[in-house]
Amino acid sequence: MLAAGCTDSAGNVLSDELPQPVALETAVRVTVKRVVDLPIHREAKVTGIVSAFRKATVAAEVNGRVVERMIEPGDSVVAGQVLVVLDSDRVRLVAERARAQEMARNVDLQQAQQRFERGENLFERNAVSKDALDDLHYAVDRAHAELGAARAALKTASRAVRDSRVTAPFAGTAEIVHVQQGDYLNPGTPVATLTDFSRARVRAGVTASEAASVRAGHTASMIFEALGGVTLRGEVHSVGRIADESSGTYPVEIWLAGEATIGLREGMVATVQLALPTTDPKPVVPRAALFRRSGRLHVFTVIDETAHLAPVRIGNGNSTLVEILEGLESDELVVVEGQFALRDGARVIVQ
């Protein structure tokens, strides 16, 4: 008896198409509702995925053997806390040599400046040529450059000494520790994976029409079945303007903070409910009154205990109500139960 269902502009499934009923001689009992002007309260329901507010895999920046591992998985860390210590004997020797080179180049510069000053005095007395004075000036410039190179080498070596102690870039939790004491590390070798769940991000995708209505700062409700159906509230932080190539949806990012993040884990799934702007009051009918016939949406109205088939055009809707843009006026009666047994002009008894 039932044909394929239909959907409205909001994508909701409407009543199935009614077959052409046989003519009835007896009155049909029906339930009716009055068409009233109401605003439609809408919301978008989408699926969101939880991720940590910050996540980083900390890596070694210098060569060295791990001499001390100072964290274990699950440990809380603060920004700047030492995670592992690498053998620093070699880099310390390099730093000491660079410091000595810097001191020597500083002395060379002072000597070159003194020679140039003496050369200037001799040049004023015509005791040396201009070429000789220029050579002394170039020697000062060269000493300046060599001192700069020595200072850069010292900074690099000092940085290597500091990098032999791998530290946390932010406060959070050590989720994974990738190294053991005794491991030899090269630059780029992963040391530990840290997460920061002091806040959390929930990422979801919405349609183009929904993206046009959702704004940063709006409140979003999220239901987590993995947490026993608990509902948490967060704030929309951003709505993307570039659609995802695979899904065609626009990314929405919601932030949660404080106690709301307790128990959340990366990858958890949430049903995200985003409130959309309420429409202006328009004639609305229950969704159950609609059906499709001959490719168009219709309702049955009741006038003087007689059913009349009326084509309609719908607008926005929610799970229970639908806007009527054309075909009905306020205060008309529409059938919401019993229309499967009706035909145009049939007599009805309103229950």
C-alpha cells in the first residue's frame, strides 16, 4: 500500500504517498488540527569527533643516548618539565671549544683595532700609505666577522647543550613515551606524545544552509553515548568556509572547557545539536498531515464535514511541524489521522 517517502527542504522524511482510495459511501472518522501561525524552532543534528585541544609528539633535536627517562605514560607534566635527559658530554665539549674560540676572536678584534688606530696616527704624519691604512681597516672588518661567526657557533653549541634535556612544550599528559633509557636518538626521533585536555575540541560537519545560520559564539549541546548519554555544552568557535571534499560539509569546531572535559578521550563520538535561528511566524501544520500524490505534496482539509484535497508548498520544518508557504490559510482544519481512507469530497466525522 505504501509508496516511497518524501522529504521537505530541511531533509526530513514526510508521510508516505497515499494510494488512490476507493470511493466511500460512509463517513470516515478522522483527527484534525487547526492551521496556526507559529515560528519554527530548528536545530541541526550532526556527528562530532573529540580531539585534544593541543597534541604534540615531542622529538629529539640533537644526537645522544638517553641517560634518564623522567616520565611514564599517564603522568601529568607542566610546561618546561624535563621528559628525558640525553648524554651531553660531547656537546658540552663542543660548547667549551666554541666559548674559547669566541674569546680568541674577541682578542683578535681588539688587536686589529689597536693596529688600525696606530695606523691612523702614522697616516696623519705621512708615515704610512693610504693602501697600508686600508689594509689595517680591512683587518678590523675581518676580525669583526670572525668574532660574529664564533659567537654564532657558541650559541649553537649552547643550544645543543640545552636540547640534550628534552622538555614539555605545554602542560598536559604524557600519553605515550617512545624511548627507553639507553636508546640512541637522532634529531627527529619521537620522545613522547603529549595531550592537553584542559580544553577539548569537537569537530563536526554541517550543510551549506546550516553553515549560513551557525555563528561563532553559539552554544552547542553534545550527547556522548560512550559516557552513558551525558550531555555537555560547548561554544562554537569557528565555522569553515571551504567544504570537505569527501563529505561536502563545512567544518564546525566547538570548544569545551573546565569540568566538561573530564572523561573525554580523543576519537570519542558525540551527537551535536546546533540551534538554528527561529523563523518568523508562518502558517504551520503537523508533519503527519502531509503526503505525496502525483509528485506533489498534499493535505486534506475539512470544511462542513467534507474532506478536500489541497496541494501545498512547504518551507522550513522541524521534527513535528512544517511551514506552509502556499495552499493553506490560518484557521483551516487539516487531517492528521485517517487520511489513508479518504478521497477528495469524502464525508468525515471529526473525532
